[in-house]
Amino acid sequence: MIEILAISGSLRAASTNSALLAALAQNAPPVCRITVYDGLGRLPIFNPDDEGERTPPEASRLIDAVTGTDGVIVSCPEYAHGVPGGLKNALDWLVSRDAAVGKPAMLVHASPRSLFAREALAEVMRTMSFALYEEAALEIALVGKKPPEVAEILAEPANRLEMREAVSAFAGFIRG
């Protein structure tokens, strides 16, 4: 079983990025289990003085989750042409750890307009030594849709197949 951790860069209750990750988890191929990380909003602001024995419990939970998984999938909105602060903060907690080094990672997108954040996030993750899977991109346009519309779009057979194929391709990348 390939274990994948999914992280949404959005804290919104009706986040299209979070909805996309939940749909990925539901449509994952049988060889994969996707767990959606839910602690982004509980992470304290990164402070290097709080590392080691002083690492806050939620930061330790994130570090352990990334360390213990075979791969990471991130879906993130764009705020003011950048990566949301909460997601960058989560990544900062991983910087001085080995959790990210060589860890397979894939970016997925719920908006075709988040081009600046995509590049910024990819750059940050490459700099952290994530093994970024860039062969295929999953993008399902959900931006501006209400939750019932999002659910309908994500339930469409073509989109379910696209999600399953994207995760299967990522699983192949993880296996090497």
C-alpha cells in the first residue's frame, strides 16, 4: 500500500482545494491510501527557537506525518500572487528536518488562475529537496463554484478517472 499525505493550502471551510484533495482520496486507486492533513490552522508560526525538544505538538504531528508517508500531494490557492502564509508556515516547519529530502511530491490545482503560486510553491518545494513530480499536472477548475457545483464536477466520471489516473501516475513515480 502506498501511503500519501494530502495538504490543502486553504483554511476555508468551503475550500475548492480541500474538496479536490478529499475527492482524490475517495478516487485513489486501490494500491494507494490518501490521508488529508487537517492541522494547518493549528500550526503555530514557525520559530527556529522552538525546534528540537521544544517543537510544538502540531508541528511534530506534521513532521511525523510527512516523514511516515511515501509521498505528498499539495493543492493550494493563490493569494496576492503567492503561496498562502499557512501553507508556507507548514513547509517552514519541515525545512531543517529530513522529512522533505527526496520525498516524492505532486502539486494539483483547483484553479487555472493560480500560476504565480504554482511556480512559487514548486520553487520552495524544490529548494527543500522534495522530489517534485512534474510529468503530469492535475487541474480541475473549481474556482468560484459553490459547494454543490464542486461536488457535481468532482463526481463526473471523466474527472474521477482523471483523478485516479493522476494518482496512479504519481504512485508509479513514488515506486521509481
